[in-house]
Amino acid sequence: NAGVTQTPKFQVLKTGQSMTLQCAQDMNHEYMSWYRQDPGMGLRLIHYSVGAGITDQGEVPNGYNVSRSTTEDFPLRLLSAAPSQTSVYFCASTQNGAHEQYFGPGTRLTVT
Amino acid sequence: GENVEQHPSTLSVQEGDSAVIKCTYSDSASNYFPWYKQELGKRPQLIIDIRSNVGEKKDQRIAVTLNKTAKHFSLHITETQPEDSAVYFCAAGGGSYIPTFGRGTSLIVHP
């Protein structure tokens, strides 16, 4: 199993550009989530999904959209990038009935 | 919603010393308390967890304790080694399977 994969590893955007961060898992996990990690702020939940077709907002959802059309994929869309969205983004998945979160390798995003 | 406070933000110890990281949580319904370790440039990985029906759990040099009455839990690392240097996150969760994380503790173990 590849586990949780994320692409790209690094990305530089200009203010106002849009892009999609990709996340996929091959463990048939029901739960998937997106976090951003900023120095001294820990892991803050952006959006999460409890199954295909079901998504909900986390702690810091503004400026981001998600969709979950399949169990495997959970892309995160930045609609109009802002410098405040410069961060490291982690995707994670959890098996239904369990609690351990499996994280992807992360995407480091810089918005100039 | 759940609020998790974690202290200290930075912890510096000498190799062989013990290290203790403490967390408090606010939601009395939380019943799952994991700890994640994140090495520099890597992803967070689960190192140990404890559930609300257990007061203490050990795994070699690491142990977690939980006090549900006081709503706090702690990570204890004994005989620290340089490879223990990392950022450690506590978290609290329950039925939603999506835990709330603390802000992290940067542990530095000096050889």
C-alpha cells in the first residue's frame, strides 16, 4: 500500500491564483481530513469528510473548498490564494471504527 | 468544540534525562487521547494513545497518563536519546474520529 499520498510536494503561487492540492489514499478509509501547519499553531483542521459525498468544515475553512466524489480522493482547492495561506498542508485518513490518523507527506505552499 | 492546551512549547533536556509534556482538554465527552511525533520535515506519526477507560499506558521508554476528572493527560519519555528530538502533538477526540490537536512541543535532546 502507498498509504496517503499528496501532490505536489512544493508549490509557489502568486496572490489571486487558484490551485488544487491532491490527496489520495489506498487503504479504503472512510474518514479524510485536511490540516494546515503553521509555526507555533499546531495542526489546524480545514475541512474533513466522513465518506464519499459528505464534507464538513473544520476550524479554519475560509478560502478553501473540498469535495469527496470517491473514497480514495479528497482534493483541497484554494480559490484565490492569499499570503496568509502560506503553510504546510497535510492530508490524513482514518479507518471507520478506528482513531489513528495516517498523514500524507505534506505540501509546502508559498503564496507571494 | 474541543480545546486542547499543550505545554511547554519548547523543552530542552540532556540525553538520559526524562521529559514530560502536559495537555489539558475541555470537552468531557472526549475519550481518545493520541500522541503524535513529527520529525523535522516529516509527517506526524502516532506513537502512543490512551482511551478514557485506562489511566496509564506504557510502551518501552514512553508512557501516557490520563486524569479524566481533571481533564489532563501527559506524555513521559524516560532515558531520552537524541533521536527523540522532534515536535510532539497531543490530541483529544471522541465519536467524530477527527481529533483536536494541541499546538505542539518541540523537544530537543542534547547529546
